[in-house]
Amino acid sequence: MILYIKNIDTRQDCNKPWEHLLEQYPALVEPIRESWNDPSSFVRKIYMITPTKTRAEQTPDLTRLAQTLYLIPNLFWIVVEDEPQVTLRLRRLLRSFHLPFIHLNIATPDYLKPTQNQSTWRRPRGVFQKNIGLQWLRTNTNKDEDALVYFADDDNTYHWKLFQEIRKVQSVGVWPVGLVGELLYERPICLNGRVHSWFHYMYRKRKFPTDMAGFAIHLRLIHHYSTYVFNVSATSIAEQESQILNTMTTIDQLECLANNATKIYVWHTKTQSMFLTSIERLRNAGMKYDLVNQL
Ligand code: UDP
Ligand code: MN
């Protein structure tokens, strides 16, 4: 007998699949009741903006992220590709996930792209792309819609519970981020749901010392501050988060989530760039890739 435990699966051939499974596997934890394609989960909408740059690890990173999103109901994914035109390659990949998404693009100008010998935090990473995402929201969503906006880099690691926290946000919510700022985590230190101070080590002058992954904003504020854009000037890169938060909120308005900011549900992981033999060397060895068009 096959057991399908998603509550909307029409092929379900067993009345109480979960109870049956529990008999078989007593240590099982109850399945997540929500699923992204479940029409019966009436939860607040999340608009998630993901800038994404072209690199060999992009497809696996986005695949991993997309498959996290299968766990998240009512999320609309705004993917902004760092290219002068949207590529067919990325369009095909995004379509293959069967998730609700829009594929936009803008190229970071060459003179602002990180180079090999520059420390990357001095460069805008995904800034132009996030601005395109904001612009899309302002023209394509209703300012009265009760929805949340989250900026999600393509290489971070997201626990599904993070999205439950995002949905609790009334105005601007904050929470810890793992593996960031040369620490195991950075976090707001909270007393009774309000920010008292911050645990952080790098760039101590930041007014809101949190990573982009550490907050979500109500869509209303994105419409209200209708001209706000991230500043692309290279010197203010560690300040991106502080700038948007300083514009749209104040420290005493911030809502501490993730159990009063004691749980880590998102990690600022980085995919290592793989060493790849150059095309030229391969050619010298009499070899060439034949699947490049399918990548
Ligand atoms: N990104 C981009 N263009 C760039 C650099 C980065 O679109 O020139 C994207 C990248 O794919 C990621 C986000 O911006 O989704 C943050 O970049 P990255 O992960 O390199 O930054 P870090 O982890 O160092 O903060
Ligand atoms: Mn990253």
C-alpha cells in the first residue's frame, strides 16, 4: 500500500494516513500541514525577492532554494537575474520548479562588479536587482494588500519555520541570522518582544547591524516609501540593511520574532566556487563539453 501524507493528495487511498504511518514508525514527527500548493491554507502572502548572478554554482543553488520553497504556501518568488537580458537557461530552470514566480533582470554595470582581488563586501551584491524587485512590487501589487516582503539571497539556507515567522510581521520583523559577520550568528537582543541591543562584531557603526536575511517588511511600507531604492555607492555596502530599516522604521518599532530572537532559522551560507578546468585546457586535451546548451 502506498501512503501519501499531503492532505490534498487526491490519490490518497487511506483515510487516516498519518495515524497509519505513526503505527509503522512511532518516532515520526507529525508532517507539516501546509504545502505550497494547498488551496486550503489561508496564510498571508510573502513576496520574496532573490537577486541571482550567473556562475557555475547558480543552478544547484537555485535548485536547493526552490526545493525549500516547495514547503512554503502562498509565496510569490521574484527572481531578478543579473544579466542584460533574461536568459533562456534560467527561464527553463525556473519553469521546471512549477512554483509561482516572475523572472526579471538587470545587469550590474561592469565597473561595480566585484573583482578577484577586492573584498566583496565593498561591492554592491544584488543591489540593482533588489531595486528592480521593489519597482515590480510597486507597480504590480495593491498598496492595501496584507503581504510581507523578504529579500532572500540565492545561496543562503532557509528553514521552513522562517517563513512562519515572516508571516507574523505587522510592520518590520527581525530575527537572528547564522554564520554571518564573522560570528556563529548575529542577532537582536530582545526584551519582551522589542529590540534592546544587538549581538554583532563586524562594522560596529551600523545602526541596524543585521544581514539582509534577518528582517522582513510589510508590503504597505514598500508602497508608502515609494521612492526608496538601495544605494549602489560602493562605500555604503555594509549599510544596505541599515539604510532601508532607517528609512522605513525605528529601533523601538521592530518586532522580535523567532522566539524573541533566540532561534536561528536562516544561515548566511556561501557556496564555494568550484575549481573548473578552463575550456582552453580542455581543448588542448582534445575535449569539449557537449551538454552546455542544456545547462
Ligand atoms: N548577486 C548579484 N550580482 C552580483 C553579486 C551578487 O545578483 O554582482 C546576488 C547573488 O546571486 C546573491 C546576492 O546577490 O543572491 C548576494 O550576493 P552574494 O551571495 O555573492 O553576497 P554575500 O553572500 O557575500 O553577501
Ligand atoms: Mn551569499
